[in-house]
Amino acid sequence: MKDHYYVYVMTDRTHSNFLVDTTTHLAHDVYEAKKRVVDHGVHHNDLHYLVHYEKVEDIDSASQRERVIREQLRHLIYEVINRNNPEWKDLSDEIDSFSEHQ
């Protein structure tokens, strides 16, 4: 079975802080952030709104895309999110509909 990787962006209520990360288990990682299951920086900063994610086929591409998004100036991060999620909706309901087995 081939793994898929997800590059995702989470933010806080005011969209002033961001977490950019890569995972193979997007639904699980978002669940942990929302339910505060794991005790690390995401939870202390209330960065539990999933506002952007991209499916990437291999780890090298995922790492490169994560690095590009992280290194972008704040206004460019806003552009990436606004292009795909102009209302800044929390996309966690969308990912709840697909399983970790994808």
C-alpha cells in the first residue's frame, strides 16, 4: 500500500499564528489538536483550526512543499489559504469523511 502525505496548515481563532506540518495521518493529527489529546505546542497555542491541506505523493515533495509554505512571508501564506479556502472555514469536518486508510 502506498502512503500519501499531507502538508497542512492550522491556525488559531484570530489567524495570527500558524502551524505548518507534514503527516501521513491527517485526520488523526487534527483530532489530537482539536481534542487536545497530545501535550505539545499546538495545543498550548490553540492552533486547532485546519485551514489548508494538500495531498502529496512522496515524502520528498511533502517536505519541500512544507518548507516553501513555512518560508513564505505571512501575506503569501494568506494567499495560499484564500485561494483554496476563502472563508477560512475549519476543514476538519471535510477530513472526517475520509479514513486514515487512504
